[in-house]
Amino acid sequence: MNVSPRRLPLIVLSACACALLAGCASNPFAPQPEQPPPAPAPVLPPAFGPQEIVGRWGSAAYHRPEDRERTEANAASTCKQPYVISMGPTGGVMMYLPDDQKLQELRLKGGPGGKTYIGPDGEAGGQQDREVVSFDGRVLQLKAVDPEVLGRYGIEVYVRCGAEGARPVARKPKPKPKPAAPKPG
């Protein structure tokens, strides 16, 4: 290709202009369009409501599965000094977190696979949450999500105090009143 010397600067200038325009299109310093935030994870409902665990509970814990039955009996025997779960001011339950002496409002949260967790606000299964191992209305079992806390405390067992299905306490019958003596006269 023969290019006249007079046209050479024009060709070079055109090539530079094209290179500059192409560079502008991929300028890393140019403002990028804002990406939409990721969609929030769906909020799953817990298997039961907070009002179902409100009440007075005997409590104990175990580390080995073979100790579960004995631990439930031990938990029931602590009803003289029950662990009280009450409703919180915003719909949660008032409980203690492990290693915390401050009563606070915790949430029941549904998780993947139909699991239910009890813990502070946030996603289900967080480090401070406890997973509900089982709950039948009378016995509640919880295990910490944090493996270090689980290793120290084991599976927590709560047995409802005075619950239906518990052995009734034997009481002496009240003595019958004696018939009134007839009034003279």
C-alpha cells in the first residue's frame, strides 16, 4: 500500500483517535454502573411459635446420647428453681445466651431443612444461635451452633414444670368437715 507522505499524519492521527476512544470504553477509573444488591435470603418460619415455649422449665444438660433419659429426669427435678422463659417486648422470648448473665430477647428462626433456631436477631444458624434438636411441647432440647460452646455445655434439656404427662404429685385428701352439733333449744 502506497501512502503519500501528506496523508501519513492524518492516518496516524486517525489511528490514535480510535485507540483513545477504545481506551475510554474500558477505562478502569470511569464510574461503573451500580450493581443491584443481592436478593435477601428468604425468611423461613420456625417450626413453632415463641408462645409455645413460654413457661417454667427444669433444666439440665448431657454430652452422651445414652445420658438423655437420665438427664430429662434430672431436669424435671430442678422445677423447684425453674428456668423461666417469658415473652419479650417485641415478640421474641426472654432467655440467657451461654456465658452471658444478661437476660435478653431472642428470636425463633426457621432455617434450611426445616430446622428451628433460637438466638439474637440475624440469620438462622449464626454463631450465637442454638438449634432446636427436638421439641414435643413438654421437652425442649437445644444444642449450640458454636462447636466450642457445644463442647462445654452439651445438649441442653428443658422439661416443662407441671406439664401434662408428668407424674402428678401425690396429695393428701382434705379432711371432711365434722357435722355441726345440733343447737340446744
